[in-house]
Amino acid sequence: MNDVTVVGAGPIGLAIAWRCAARGMTVEVADDGLPGAWHAAAGMLGPVSESYFGEGALTALLVESARRWPGFAAELGAEEIGYRASGTLVVALTGDDLAEVERLRVYQESLGLPITPQRPGELRDREPLLSPRVRGGAYAPDDHQVDPRRLVPALRGAATSAGAAIVREPRPARITVVAAGTGSAAVAGVPVRPVKGQILRLRAPGHQPPGFSHVIRGYADGRHAYLVPRLDGEVVVGATVEERTDAHVTAGGVSELLRAAADLVPEINEYELVEAIAGHRPGTPDNAPLIGAVGEGVIVATGHYRHGIVLTPVTADLVADLVETGVPDPMLGPFAPGRFA
Ligand code: GLY
């Protein structure tokens, strides 16, 4: 019998397995071999620019997890996982977009989060490739990025080096941790639903690093898109948010994303389009994760919705604590899985 079986081999499940194994527990991870939401994810670590009205508890958890990210990345090898601390520019194309950005920025600033307004010239000084049409925006220096497709193999290595086994059919365990993303609804009966996101991968000519280095979170004439530049020349452009269960890439989805992205950074029209895929975020009724016990010997760590990558370190640490002590950290109070009962 294992001490812990983790159901789900995405970043959250692997990081939990790693942390538990490192504490001396016998751990198996059940891996169905299918790529989860992480395979589509851009890997923005945006606790500030992803803080929205009415989500104060979630924001606090995002900020706490982001605080743990530099150490977490260093343990895995920051370069190996594509961790890049280059900051995020929030960019508005029109006057209406700027009004939307400003409303949110004032709220984010009122929480004490690091975000400063930017005039068009200041934005273009930071990123000369931004369209001359941009009307203004904001700079969030602490919002970073990581490459989920590098993160997951690194976490597999870290978990197995610590003694965890990744298997198809795990043995029974004293504690089962369900970290199965959208599959958690079927496994643990929790209210998680798939929220489709279409996302594109472009490549700068000659595999050169793209001509911009900040993550760009754009508001483009009422459309939203983000651009995440990687050192290897990749630019991830995302993402649609659709209440749909199919995984089709649609002409409309691709054209909306490309239009918004090229309105903000016209040069991307010259980039190669190398991939268009759709994934499903595990959404919950209040957009916040479900982390805690759901029954005797069963813990869930799921429903991370748009924030799975940024919330990986704090989720792993707090779930490992819970497995070890049986007592949930007070930080987990707002995320109790039974809160919708
Ligand atoms: N975290 C960004 C997204 O879900 O699209």
C-alpha cells in the first residue's frame, strides 16, 4: 500500500507527488498518458494582471504562489523550464480599451499589487514593436512566465528522483489525491467543468528570439489576447474562453486571436503559424480552485481554471502539508471543496 496515490500527472499532480516523496512518503502517480490542460497553456505567471474584481481570496493565493515561484524554478532549473522574469505589459489599443485597463489597474493597485500606468511612449520604449496605435496601458514587473511543456518533464524528473513512481495502475493508498483537472469531476464528484481555450504557437523568422521580451496582455478593440515570447523564438498567442466541451480549433477562434495579436504587435504577421490547438481549463463555479479533503482518505487539488501553472508551487506545498498533518493550512479556507454544498 502506498502512503499517497496522486491521480493526474499534470503539473499540480506531479508537484504534489514530488513534495510528498521528498518528505519520505511512498508515492505513485496515476498517469493516463493523455496531455492535460498544461499542454495548451501559455505558462503566464500573472498574479497581478490576472487579479479581477471580487476574487480577493484567489488573488492572495496567486500572489503567495508567485512568491514561491523563483525558488521552485531554481530547484527544477530555471533555464531548463523556460522560467523568464521579464515582466508583463498590459496594452490597450483604443480609448475604450484603456478605460477598461485603467479600471482594473486602479483596483489592482488598491490591493497593494505592483502595477504602474504607462503612457504610449513608455510602452514603446519598453517594446518598440508595439503598434503606434496603442493608447496606453500598465506595467506589472512581477508577472513572469514559464514554459509548461518544459515544466512537466522537469517535474516528472524531480518527482521520480525523489522516489515517486509514475504508473498506469496505482496500488491502493492511505491517501488519494485527485489532481485530474477536468477529469476530477468524474473521479471525485467535484464541480469542475471544462472551459475551452484555443491557443496558437507562432515562430519568429530564423528561430531568432522574438523582437519583444515582455509578456503582452492586450486589449484590442474589445478583444483580449496575450502574447508570450520565448527565447527559442516561439510566441504563444492565447486564448479564447468558451463554455464548450469540444476540442475543435475554429477558423473564427484563430482569426480573432491573430487579429487581436497583430493589432498590438503588427510584426507577428510575418511569423510562422506552427500550431493551433484547443485545451480545457478546469473551471469551478467561482473560478477558484478546490483544494482539501472530500472524504476519508481523499483530497482534491483541482479546479485551478486559468491559474494552474502559477498555482502549482503553493498547491503542492499546502497539499503535502495536509497529507502529512491532516490539518488544512488556514490559507486553504476559501478553497474548501465543500463550499458550494
Ligand atoms: N491563464 C490564461 C488562460 O487560461 O488563458
